[in-house]
Amino acid sequence: MSAVSKPSANSSVNEWVDWLLQLHAQEIDLGLERVHSVAERMQILRPAPKVITVAGTNGKGSTVAMLVSVLKAAGLNVGAYTSPHIQNFNERIQINGVPVADEQISESFADIELSRAATKLTYFEFSTLAALHIFSNTDLDVVVLEVGLGGRLDAVNIVDADAVIITAIDIDHIEWLGDDRGQIAIEKAGVTRSGHLAVCSDPNPPETLSDYCVRHKVPLHRLGVDYSYQLAEDKKTWCLTRQNGSCFDLPLPSLKGDFQLQNASGVVALLVAMQEAGDLAISFEHLQEALRKGLVQANHPGRLQSLRFEFAGKRFHWLIDVAHNPQSAQVLAMYLEQHKLNNLQALFSVLDDKDSLPMVKKIAPFVTHWTVADLQIPRAAGLQKLQSILVDADVAAEHVTAEESFSEVLERLLQVSGTMTMPEKPTHLVWGSFFTVAQLYQGLNARQVNYV
């Protein structure tokens, strides 16, 4: 990569991102000392009166989306930091569900660059500091922070959370976190704080999670132990029941997939407990109303998303999902089975550090033809590996097409796969990583397709 000129406060966000990507030799450099020192210098370690941190392997983004939607419905001003983004960097930093303006981000990056002096920071650390800087300079009631990788050593963990949700725990990011689920649970639990509430929405977490919380005096509310949920017989509502006998009848979340009840149950359990402890400045009745309203208004692109668009006189209906590990692939497979989505054309690419073979095995029964493409980013699995994964999953070679780039894939698929009428069900599945979905959007937007 050729050297990129150092941006300024007047530069675009894209110019900053290009510069940040070549600033640090390592894309991931776990540890808190460097980023904490800069945050302390900038006085942004307390970005709002209340901070909720969300850790876990799967379900983090959906959990954040529901938290923000409910808190917003309650009339609170809420900031949210998530990663990665799909189309624009601004998606990572939102206030009341709206991405912040380019100018705010560029100004924050410039302030961070000035404050860091000789301290080395990664792209993710810069992003995290920008979010905290923007939140600290905004009148917010609550900030919701999503952990990027692991928990204990993730940059988000420089902020002391008032409450934590730990979502489904599985093996992911093997190169950095290893392949032991018990140890991974400890890494996730590292974002908790002694004496502060933690909720786990994984129905079967490793015992190491509970052990950690006992040792560190973290009050842990566990799904299936301290609270539970049940879908109503008519499958139109659901009920969350707590250990003390209290029950909440609620509408189904707007987010697709039965597993979203698991994520929603963690959100409800956490917010109710926070309200009871006086950590949310709203009445119990107000919270109940906000839960009913917020759950049905939550929005989270890229997860079981039906993408309908028109191009060159033809109509397309594709399903896109950012499933990028075996657990999320299993959830995707359950959705495909439930909705009888078979004979799909799959567009698949994945990062090199993922446990890819079981992912493909779970989805293979629903796919008749695979197209793989190199994401052409540092962590991407190359074409040879992608083809090897499919061979190991017993996918016949004649059912695989390999392309060098997503541009080539889209050029071919948009020529041959559309129809004159909009298909009722998706014909193509695009999945494997956030970057896969992001590059799909980039390609479609560059061709100026018409979304419908």
C-alpha cells in the first residue's frame, strides 16, 4: 500500500480511514495500556452517566440494536458504538439510532491524533476513542458499547461498565482467543466490574463464566436460572419470567429469527434489573411501555436481511447474512429450514482465521451452487483456501465457481440471475462475514441499483 498523506480535521472520514489502516503494522494489537493512556489524557473515560457494555460471540449487534431502540423509546438520549460497519464508517457511532456526521468523526480523529503523541494506536482503537470523544461531548443519558474482539483486552474495556450483557458464547477468532470455550467465556467476562450487574443470555454458558463472576463479586443473572422466556401458543407474543415470579408479556422483536427471543430476553432482564436498582431514570410503567415499543422498532441491517433490488430491467431478491462462525451459521441454517429456503445460489467468502468448514457444512444442504471470491483484504481467505473448504465439505467441483473479486462476481450474477418479476423467495444467499456483505453493498451501490 502506498503511503497516505496525514489527514486533518477538514479531511473526509474516508481519507482518515485510509490513513488509519496503514498507520499501525498490526490490524489487531490486543491490550489496554496504550489506548487507556490516550483516553485518560483526553478525559473521555466516562462518556455518559450510565454505560452498558455488550460482549459475546454472536448476538451482540442485535442486542445493541434492541437496547438502543428500547432506551430511545423511553425518551433517553443514547449513544451506541458497534463494529464493524457494513456500508459507511459512521454506522459505528450513532446517537439515538442515527449515525453521526462526517465532520464530528474527522474532528475527533484529529483530536486523537494530537493527543496520542508517540503512542501507537490501531484502527479499532482510534475508532473506539472517536466514539468516546463524541459521546463525551454530547448530552447523553446512556452509552451502549459493543466489544469488538474478546472482551478483557478489547479497547472498549477501558470504560468501566455499569451493566453488562454477555450474549451467546462460541469459538471464534481462534488466532487470538484460542479454541477453548471455557477460556473464551473468561475473556468475555473480563468486561464486567465487581458489584455491577451482568446478564448472560447464553442458555448454556461454560461454568467458567459463573466461576469468574463469583470470584470477582459480579452479580450475574443467567438465562434458564435467574430468568426464562416462553413463546406464546399463537406465536404472536412471548413472556419473560424472572426468578422472583414477575412476568412480562411482550410483542415479538422485529428482528428476524427465533433466536432473537434469546437476545431480547437478555435485553429485558438487564433493563428491568437496572430500573429496579435506580440505574435508569424512568418509572417501571414507562419502561414496560418502552419495551413493547422498542422491541418492534429495532433495526439491524445485514442479519437475515431480504435484499430486493432492480437493475437493468431485471428484479432480484437475495438473502444476506453476516454469519461468520459455526454458531451463527447454525442459526442461519435453522432459518433457512424453517422458511423452506432450498436450492439457493450461495455467494460466500470468509476470513482466514475462522472455523470455516463446519460453517459450510451447516449451509451446504440448502445450496445448489457456490460462488467464492477473494475479499482481497489482509485477513481474507484466498481462493485456494475457499475452494479447499468446499471440497472438504463434500461440495462437488462442478457446483463451485471461483472469481478473483466481488466485482467480477456481481458482473456475472447481475447478468444471469434476475427475472422480470420480483421472486417471492430469495434466490441467492450472500454470507460468510461482515466484509462479504459490505463488498456486496459496495458493488451494488457502484452500479446504482434501485432498492425496492
